Amino acid sequence: MKFLVTATPIVPLTDPVVLQKLEDWMREQQQMGRIKAAYGLVGGGGCSVMDVASAEELHEYTALCPIGSYLSFDIKPLIELDTSFSMGREHLPD
């Protein structure tokens, strides 16, 4: 399952050690294939597309993020675009 995960800092991230921990954790998740894409957001924070087996698994990873206590997460499940269009077409009037 794919999820859009947006992380917004609760407090400013000014400690380079904390920022390095986040970078290392995200690189590890990319190498494991869990993070498919990641971006920084203009103005602060970032977002990523995570591919995991379940919402429970995603909860575990966000809870284990080494700087999770500095961040607020907004998580949205994703579906493939073709699936979304197919579902939309099914609900159009004839």
C-alpha cells in the first residue's frame, strides 16, 4: 500500500545532529524500498511516498522515526491513477 506522508516540524530543527539522524533514517528507508520518493517542502518540512504492507506497518515506521517527536505527520492512503479514473467513470451518469 502506498501512502503520502507529510512531515511538518513542531519545533525548528536547528541541531545538525538531529537533522543527520533524519537523513540517515530516510536513506535507510529508501534502500529498503519503503520510501519511493521524498521531497522537501518550501517553507519547511517534507513529504514522501511510502510503500508498506499496511497502515499498521506505516504507523510502526513513523513511530520509530528517530526525530518523530519533532514532527507532526499527515498521512493519506494513495491509489493508482488508473484505478482512480476507473472508479470515477463507474460513478458518472449514463
